[in-house]
Amino acid sequence: QVQLVESGGGLVQAGGSLRLSCAASGRTVGNYAMGWFRQAPGKEREFVAAVNWSGLSTYYADSVKGRLTISRDNAKNTVSLQMNSLKPEDTAVYYCAADPIRRPIMRAPEDYEYWGQGTQVTVTS
């Protein structure tokens, strides 16, 4: 089993930055694709960004391209999401997820097997 714990969420003004971290335990996730998803009140969980097992391939939702950057440190079993130029519409609970199957980066939540508990990000205007 893999346990994922997110941290780094908080309250920030529009235009500001936050860095989310996801720490994995129980098993190394070095061979897993890792993704970030978010869910705003009353909305479905949506894909934000993902990185393949090696860190050499990344994929972003159109709404965050150029503002958010995903990265991973396999030696530390962690994944991060650097969030710049934040907008009020980025407000949501952000979840870290792991896909243990070696395949191209997936964007659907149901393709990810392991999930963290989420961290709240609130962006004020």
C-alpha cells in the first residue's frame, strides 16, 4: 500500500504563489506516474498536472499551463506542484495521486489508484 500526504496549501492573494508537496510512504513511487487533481465546491474532481515515473514527461491542464509546474524527487519519494500567478478560480482542494501502471500519463481520476487526503488552496481577489 502507498500512503500519500499533501502539504503546503493555504490562503494567498491573486497573483501570489504556493508550493504543494506530496510525500509518499509505504512503498517507493519511483516507478509510478504521479498526478495532481483538484476539486472545487460543487464541481467534479479535475486533472491539473502529472509527471511520468522518470520525471522527463509532464502534462498539464490547459487552464494551468505556464503557471503551475510539477516535479518529482524519486530519491525522497516526493512530488511537488509549484503554483505561480494564482487566480481565484484556482481555489480548490488539491489532491496528490499515484498511478502504479507503467503507461502514458493518464488524466482521468479513475486511472489513479492511490490518493492523498487533500490540501486546501484558497486564492482571494
